[in-house]
Amino acid sequence: MWRRTAAKRMNAKLQQIKQELRPRMHAPKAATGKWLKQVVTGYYRYHAVPGNLCALTRFRWRVGQLWWQALRRRTQRRKLTWTQLVPSLDNWIPRARAVHPYPNARFDARIQRKSRMR
């Protein structure tokens, strides 16, 4: 049986982002940052459950690394340092936070009082 683990899904998404950053390499930082914010926010909306925040933080960090690598390839002169990029990361890429409640809270909200199965 073929199964795709969470790590493989995250790596696949990171590869898609890396492929898309290549044509956007010389685009303005603001335009690329806005696009990355949309991508990361969408990823968080699907995967941001309590207990998964460590993996989401790792995803944010890897997206920042990919963007940094793309920005460093823009020129042969003065390379962009990580400390110069951190303010842009804080501006454009949101930090990970749990969007969905714990599963028992979702279950309690859906079934109130009596279940018809009792």
C-alpha cells in the first residue's frame, strides 16, 4: 500500500515553492513576499492543528531559506545576508500558530447534549 507521510508532503510543497521562486527571482521583494505570505497562510490553514506547530515552524524556516537562496542568486556583487533578510521574513511570512482547535473541542461543538445513536 502506497502512503505519503507528512514529511514527504512538506518536502513536496517546499519543492513546488522552490520551482516557483526561480522565475520570481528578479521580481520585487514585496511582490514575492506577498505571494509567499499567501502560500504559507494557505499551508497553515490546512495543517495548523495543535501538536503540529513544530513542523509548521520548520516549514516557515525552510521557506525563508529558499527565498534567501533565490535572493542571493540575483547578483554577483554584494550577497544578501541572513540578518538582512530576517526583517523581511517577519514582515511577509507569518509565524505558525494553531488555527484549528483540539479534536475533542471540535467534537464537542458538533455534538451537543444527546447523540441520536444512544
